[in-house]
Amino acid sequence: MGALLEQFSSGLFIIHSLIFLALLFLLQKFAWKPILAAINEREVTIVDSLNQAKLAKLEVENLKAENEIIIREAKVERDQILKEAREIKDRIVGEAKDVAKTEGDKMIESARQTIQAEKSAAVADIKSQIGTLSVEIAESILKQKLDNDGAQNALVANILNSSNLN
């Protein structure tokens, strides 16, 4: 250490100190202000960026809430449309059933009338056939019984007596 002290010179120390102070003065005069301004500007930029990030986060949350509201409204509207569609379907099915029932009733009534008409025609035909058959049977019986004139005269007299010819 002693050798180090021997090399120490006060003039050199003063020159170095003056250069250091001059450099410090020059740095303060020309460099510190721009460096501090740049740091302050950077700080402001960072704060602004953080504020913008917070605003963006709030916007995202608001959009998310709006989307949820829109989705809920869409679901309600969908449910309403489905309800209306079901009601329309039920009404159309009910109307179709009513029309089918009415048409079925008309067809049944028409079939009843047709059956009644055919039944009446069949009964009339049977009566006609029975009448014809009865006449044929009566004719055959009368031919057998009225082969002689006496039986014929007695039959005519009997019929005349039973009916009043006033």
C-alpha cells in the first residue's frame, strides 16, 4: 500500500476531480433531462397502456355480458317460436281431425242411406217376388179346386156375400 501512496499526486487528483465534475455538469446539463424525460415518457406510456388494458378488459366484460343477454333473449325467442309452432301444429292436427271426423260421419251417413235404400229396394223386390209367387201359388191352387163349374159358382157367391156391394 505504501507504493500506492507514493504514486498518489494531489495535482492529478484535482485534475481528475475537475474532469469528473465537468463531466457531471455536462451530463446534468445535456443528458439527465433527456434521460429523465424519456423515463417519464416511458412511465406515462406504460400507465396509459395499463389504463387502456383495463378499459379493454371492461369492454370485453361488457361485451360478454351483452352477449349473454343476447343469447338469453335468443333462447326466449326460440322457445316462443317453438311454442307457437307447437300450437299451430296442434291446431292444424285438430282441424284435420275435425275434418276427417266430419267426412267420416258423412261417409257413414251416406253408407247408411245407401244400405237403407238397398234394403228398401230388396224388401220391395222380395215383396214383389212374394206377391208374384203368391199369385202363382193361388192360381195353381184355384185351378186345381175350380176344375168344375159348381165350385166356381160357390166361390163367386162366397166372395160376393163377404163384400158389401151397396
